[in-house]
Amino acid sequence: MSLLSPYLAAHGISVSWKHKTGNDGNDDTYATSTITVLWAHGAKVVRTAQGEELACQAVVKCEAAVEAGDVLTKDGRDWPVLGLVSASYDGSMRSVALGGSRSGVA
């Protein structure tokens, strides 16, 4: 449990999280699960934990290990994860930048 937990319980929304789990020798393999996030829309430029500047369409705060290359699905629209903006010292809270949404399933 992190400091974010009470906010997620009170104000969080459920989204689908598609994340890479490995490689079967030919293709990457993925798993999909449901996570709760705090979602903030708004186009802006953010700096990632690695110092890279990203133009993003939304920022999400969560407790899951979401990372660049993953996809979050909200209201039937896919949002690619562009990069990690910040993480707590123990990794229990993360902020990630999302690219523009597109319809369909990733």
C-alpha cells in the first residue's frame, strides 16, 4: 500500500493495462489486466525520469509497474505509454506520460 492508495480508492478509474511479459522465441508475449489509476488529461511537455522531454496527451498516476511500450485502454480507446515521468523511491507509485488515443484494441 502506498500513499496513493486512498486517492485511488476515492477518485481512481479502472483501465485495462496491456504489458509485455516476455518473448516466445518469435514474438513478444503480452498480458492484460485491470488496474486503477488517477488520470489527468491535457496536452503538455513533461520530462521523463531519464531526462527526455515528451509531448504527451495525458499523465497517469498508479501503483502498477507501467512502463514505456505498454498500452492503457480507457473508454474503448488505447493510449500508448510514452515513458516514466517519476516513481517513488520504493517503486510503489508511478507517473507515466501517455500519447494520443486511438480507437481499437492494441
